[in-house]
Amino acid sequence: MKYEEMKPHEINRVLDNCPLAYLVWGSHEWHGVHNAVGLDTLKAYHMTLDLCRETGGVVLPPVYCGYQTMKPWARCRHTFEFSKELVIQFVYEHLENLYEEGFKAMVVIMGHYGSRHVEAVKAGVARFTEKHRYPKVLAMTDYEPASWVDVKGGDHAGKNETSLLMYYRPELVDLSRLPDGELDQDREGCTPNAKEATVEHGAMLARLFVEQAAPRVRELLAEALRGWPKEVSSG
Ligand SMILES: [Zn+2]
């Protein structure tokens, strides 16, 4: 399932049975004093591994390449800011490589999701889909599937993101580092409801993600296989 850990014959077996690849897109970014800086990427990666267990396919190593992070926006430290053009091109070239390798459906899961970053990732997808009608590609934030059943996820190091990291990697969260009293978004650099984070809430969001996303991803792959042009057998 983890692409970088697979041998060629194992990848070939996936390509024969379920030619689906997941690409997880995150960042290194300040997520409050209570969370590890890789939160965006780590939670999206674990969520995607859970999803891949349901659907089959492979998960690429997560990419830490965020645009419009907390650095230019709020001068937060411990944060890497990359350019929009790099994000677009890096997404595009990943998709070209996956196509070349024989994958027929690709799903990009964004753990970092400032609106301009999401636009950049989607522009990278568009650069690919303008050239290729197949494979089929879907790009979405890790909180979008829950929104299909009206559960609002997505925040910045607040209750939702912190709960997800607590669920998957409890050793990387320490709520006791937060100051006493009310939190302030600008001062702490996190959504002020961070102290409400629980493992149970994270488990609920993680479960909803898989439940909602799995049918959509299966349909994407089925659509690619149904419509795959006869003359295009590989890249
Ligand atoms: Zn985040």
C-alpha cells in the first residue's frame, strides 16, 4: 500500500487489479504550541492510508509543500512557504509520472488547505487534465467528504485538526502546553477551540472521511476503467 515500500511485482499486481494512486499534499506549518508542525500532512496521510485499506491502490509518500501558509499570512515560525508555481508544477509532474506508470485513477488529498493553496493544487490537476482526458483525477481537502453529510471539519490546529492528530499520533499532541484561559487566534496561531479536542472526536472525523470518500473514489476508478480509450494502453 505504501508505494515507496513496494517491490516491482507488488506494484504490478496493484496495477493489474486496482490501478488507483493516492497523493497526499501537506506542509510544514505552525499549528499552535500544542501540535507537531507536520500536522496537516500527518493526519491527511493516516486518513488516506485508512481510505486505501478500503479501496485498494497505493499511497505515495506525502509531499510537504505548502503555499499560502501561516508564514506570509501571520509570520509564524517553524513554517516552510513554497511558491504557487512550484506547487502547480509539482502536482502536475506527479500526475504525469503516475500516468506514465500505468495508474488509471489518481486522488489528491490535501491536508493543508488555505484557499489559495487549494487553488494551486487544483491548477496542477487542471494542467494535467487539459492534456489527458484519462486517467481520472480527483482533488479534495481531507475535510470535504465529511461536509457531504453536513459535518464541518477543517480548521487550523483547532478542535478538528488537533483531534485528528490525537487520534492517529497521540504522542505528537500536548494540550497542556496551551496557556490558561481563552485562546486567541492571532496570539496562539490556532483556532481558539483547540482545548475541546478529543481522541473520540478525531475518531469520528476519521471514520466519516473513509465512509464518505470510499464510494466516491471507487466510482472514479470505475469511470476510468469503463471509459479508458482502447488506443491508449499506457503512457
Ligand atoms: Zn492544518
